[in-house]
Amino acid sequence: MEVTPLTYPEKEYLKYIIQKKEDGVAIDFGTVILKKGHILPFKTLHAHEISYLVSGKLKVYTKDGNEKIMSQGDLVYLNKDEIRKTETLEHSKIMFFLFKKI
């Protein structure tokens, strides 16, 4: 068992808190702070992502035309191959989990 305080980034927008590799799987957990108006351009990740919006509001787009508004308390799952873009509608705090085979 490992207990780690939940903290948010102070200077950058992203902070990794837990990074583990076990049984052929890499698992990352971290936090993000995005200021209103910040846009994360279209990209893919190296891992499957589950994110929880702690506070704020986001608009998430996928390259195939899917578009969702996320509000406080919402979860999103994104496949590692989905090309996504995020627009920050309100100052937001996010917790994210990344999973990939190694």
C-alpha cells in the first residue's frame, strides 16, 4: 500500500503523482490545472486515459467530430488512438489516469 497526498501543479499545468509499472502495465496518475481560455491542441496519447473533472468546465472534441461538454464531477474515457482537443471554458482542476501495456 502506498498513500500519497493529492496535490496540483504550481508552475506547469501538469503534475505526475504516481507512476508504476507492474505485470506488463504502466499506470500513471496525476493532476492538471487549466486556466479559462487554454486550448490543448489535437493530439493522441501513448496510453488510454480516464480523467475526472474536479472543478470547472471543458469542451472536449475528437477528430471524428464527437464533441462533449464536461462539468464538475464528470468522467471521460479516451482511447489512446483517439485524436482529441480540449478547450477550457472555466478555470479547471483535473485528475487523470493513464494505462498502457508495456
